[in-house]
Amino acid sequence: MKLSKRTIPVLIFCIAALSTIILLPSLLNPKSGMQYTIDHAVDYLKNTDEPYALLWCNVMCRRFGITEFSGALERYDQILAQSDDAALLRIFRRIADHNNVLRTEDLEALTTDVDKFVVPALYCDQMELPDNYIEMLENAASLGDYQLTHVLLAWIFIQENGCNARAQSFFA
């Protein structure tokens, strides 16, 4: 394609106009990239009523200072007080409150394999790890994906609760 002297200025103008249209929103919005994404995630989560999301909002408030999540545990407790799944919510409340005491009768609410190996780690300073705990973790880790992420979460809880020695053979 041969360009004439008249076409070149028009082409340059079109390229400049298109570039401006594409780049203008990011130039006008100083919050771009990662900060923009974080801000949108915070805006989305700060109004959630999903109980487990509220626990993680509390963790993010404590660990990263995200003040928009400062009332998350109180909102969680309100949901817990009205929930049909109160036993599970009482168990997992420990994620946000290390002083949460395990009610042994609540353990009957644990039905998933993931819960059955995460909860002992969450409360390993209040209860003994099951005799087959290492086997449970190995089986879960071998499945990969979702199960593997929860094995890692169990390890984090074990470390936070100072129970490393009891599970060291798996994580060594």
C-alpha cells in the first residue's frame, strides 16, 4: 500500500487519537494497576455477609491494616448468632480470634475431609492431633489443587499455634 502525502497526516492523527482514547482513562485515574485491583477487591469485600469471607477480612485487617475490614468479626458474630450452622461457624471463628475455645460437641459438624484435617491444626494447642494426622495430610496433598492449599493452611495454623514438633515429620 502506497501512502500519499495527504494520507500520512490523517493516519498520524488517527493513531494519535486512538492512542489518546486508549491511554486517557489510565492517565486520568491515578489508581491503576495493582492498587486499582486492590481497591476494587476491598470495595467488594467490605460489604460482604459471607461468614468465611468475614473471617478473612478480619485477618487482612489485623495483618495488613485494611481498616475497611475493622468490623468484620462483629458482623461475623451477628451472623453466627442467627445461623443454622452455628457449630461450624463457632469452630472457624478461631481464624479471627485466637482465644476462641473449641466446644468438643461442635466437632460433630465437621463433615468434609478438608475440615477434618484443617480444624485439628486450627486447635492443635487445645486438642491432640489425630493419630493418623500425617496420613490425612499426605492423602490430601497428593490430590493437589484445593486439598493442597488447605494442607498449606493447616501448616500455617500449626505454626501459629506452636505445634510444629507434632507435625514436623510431614513438613520436614
